[in-house]
Amino acid sequence: MHVPRTGLVLRAALVVTLAIALLELAGGVFAGSLALLSDSAHVFMDAFALGIAALANAGATRPATARQTFGFARLEILAALANGGLLFAITVLIVIEAIHRFAAPELPKGAAMVAIAAVAFALNVGIGLALFRAGRRNVNVRAAFFHVVSDAIGALAVVVGGVVVSFLHEAWVDPAISLLIAAIIVLGVVRIVREAVDVLLESAPSHASIPAVRERIRDLAGVVDVHDLHVWTLGPDSYALSAHVLLNDSRISEASALLRRIDARMRAEFGIGHVTLQFECEACADDDRIVCTQTANAKS
């Protein structure tokens, strides 16, 4: 069975993230490092989030049904919201742990911290690049990407903390860096949750604003005006449009050709794959009208 590239990358990210979590768990016990143990818990939670993302990605490829007529693409949006909530919970735990470390600092084995965290950092960078390339416009994959980025930042913070512990014996640096990590994670959470909420509120996507779409439809020969225009996101890389298009008096064959031109323009310029139009004309003959909203006699 063919598995889309995004699904493969998400599964690979899940496997690598679990391996990193286990590595840091063992390393934290060996080095006596609370930083590594805490980051291991952080990575385990991110592995859980990546599992959610992988399952949502698989579910989003299911075909439409008689009830879910647009398919299951918004499973990925729901997963992105869940991931955002999970990232926020992780941030709270990091802040609490940082406060505890300020109150009771400990000096673990710095060299072991640096070696283990450096391996984790390299693995996170690799899988992060793969996620970035696989789903730049996929909100669910971007949520997973931010999980991996937060893991990479956490690993880098442990490296820095290990260097400071080894050479300067300053344990307070590690909780300070943890607070910086928490701030970076919050920025990622806000961005992902905002994008997911925009989709659920059926906001027009940023690349297909209503004024721009209306103008591109009006530019076509034969179009008088456009109203009741709606553009919204069904799921990652899946957009829909509905509108009433006012025409001059036209035959059905001419309107059908115009429909094809509008559909082609919306696909090419805005990536909108679901276009639903209702044609109207202000004055048209009884035998060749499309939808007549005002007869010639009514206008006089």
C-alpha cells in the first residue's frame, strides 16, 4: 500500500523521538542529571503528541462518506489543537521544574550531559528538517515540527548547561535556560493554535483573501458581479469556495464554459479545489435563463 511522504516522515519522527527519550532517560540516571531526566519526560510527551499527529494524518486520507462529505481532513486540525494544548502543559512543567532547580541546584556529571544531549540534538535537527520539508503548509505537521524544535532546543540547553557545569560549576544556568525554552515553546503554541482556530472558524486562508478572489472572478469576460462569496479551509492544502456570480444574459453552454474558466483560475492562482457557483442574471429570456433574479418587465 502506498503511504504518503508526510505519513512516513511522521512515523519516522515518532520512532526517533522515542529513541531520544529513552537515551536521555538512561543518560539522566547515569549522570545524575535532573535536566536530562526532565528533558526525557518532555520528549516522551512530545512522542505521544507525534503519535496523535501520525494517527490524524492517516485518518485524514480516508475517503469521503455519505455523512462526512468533505472527508476527514479536519482530523489533522483537531490533532493540531490537541498538540498545542499538550505543548502548553509541557511549558508549565518546565517552568515549575526551573523554579525547583533555582531553589535546590545540583551539579550532575557535566561531560555525560554534554555527550548525551549533543546526540539528542543532532537527531532532533535531522528529523526536524525532514518534517519541515514534508509539510510546510500542513498545520498538523507544523505542530509536530514545533514539538521536535522544542526537543532540539531542550537538548541544546542541556549541552550548554553541561558545559557550564563542567567548567564553571554554575548550576543556576540550566534552570535559566529552561525558562527561555518555555518562552520559545509558548510562541510556537500561539501560532499553531491560532491557525487551527482560524480553520475551525472557517476563516478565509491568508493566501486567498476575499477581495483578491472576488477581483479575479470579476476580471473574467461575461461576469458582471460576485456576491455571497465564501472561501474557507477544509483541511491542510484543501480549500473550498462558494459564490453567486451575476452574468449578462447567457445560454447554459456559455455559462458552463465560464464555470470552467473560473474553476481553472481558482485552482491555479489560489489552490482552491472545491468551487461551487450559482449563476444569476438580472434580465434574461424565459427560454435560456440560468437563474433570473429580476425580469425585464420588473425593471421597467
